[in-house]
Amino acid sequence: MVITKDMPVSGIVNSWPETKEILRRYGISTDSNKALKEHFQNNELESIISDLNNAIGSSNATCIEGG
């Protein structure tokens, strides 16, 4: 699975605890129920999504759409 901009922060942390430190680095409360896209805009959003997916070893190359 790939972490996306529509996922709530708390759901990401519950699924992948290793993402906590990255989220804290970006100043996001790890218990936020808001989607990532509600915390960031444009390039910054792309950057954190990339960092989070790298941390969990996932990318668009490892996942197919819809599954």
C-alpha cells in the first residue's frame, strides 16, 4: 500500500508506527484525524508523502492502483 494525501495522519501512524518521527519533523501531531492534504500544500505535500513512503518501503512502483 502507498501512503496518499487523502489518508488521515492518525491512520498512517496506526498502520506504520515508523512514520511518527517523520510526521513530527514536519510539525504534524501524530494523533491528527485530518488528511495529509489538510496539513500541507503542493511541493511540501509531495515531499512528506515521498518521505513517508520511503520509510515504509512503498512506492507507486510497488503498488498497483486499486489494490
